[in-house]
Amino acid sequence: MKKSFFSVVAATVVLSFGISSSSFAAAPEYQVSMRVGLKGQAPISVNTVAKSGKKSFVSEFSDDGQNETIVEVLAKKSQVNHKDGIFMDVIVTKRVRGVKKASERAQVFALENQEMEFGVGSKGRMAGNMSLAVMAHQL
């Protein structure tokens, strides 16, 4: 009697563990396409896959290797005015010869598969203006 009771308890523990571990869903991923301009320079195109709640980095160097533009994006599913979309926190940093020259941050809500354009003013800061066009969709 004790042996069969023990095997039933062990089977219940194994089954409940198997169910709970398989119920965890992977965080959604988003394909994010951006056109980013900083300090009046020609915009660059950035395409990246961002996992929800995780930062994604993209870096682009100029032809001479002296200038680097780093785009950091954090995307997650969100809702504004009862409309589902994707909230993105975007930081664009410009480096010249490894020295940070400008940095701007934008927080953008975009409906899935619709492009959202955004501009950031300098307000007297050294960074200048940033133009940002973002389109994202869940993979």
C-alpha cells in the first residue's frame, strides 16, 4: 500500500512540474525598422529584431570609420486608448573617434505595421535634433 501511494505522489509531482514548465511562453519578438537622423545628418536605416523587454543594439560606422551611430531599442506590447500597439524606448548615440558627441532619447507608441514619425528638439542641449521614423510588427 505504501509503495503504490508513493508512486502516485511522485507521478503527480512530475506531471504538475511538466505542465507548469511548459506553460511559460517565450517573450514575443518584434521586427523593428527605423530611419534615424541625428544632428541634421542624413538618416540611416536600422533593422533589428527586439525581444520584448530586452534591449537591442545596432551600431553603424561611417565609411571612414571615424563616426559611429548606436541605436538602442527596447520594445514591448502596449495599449493606448484601447488600441493595441508596440511601445518603443529608443536611444540614439553619436560617437566621433570613440568620444560621445550627442545622445537623444525618444519614447514612441506605434500601432503594429504602421509607421510612426517622431522629432526631438534640442532645447539648448548639445545633442541637436533627432528625427525618427519607426515601424514594427510582432513576429
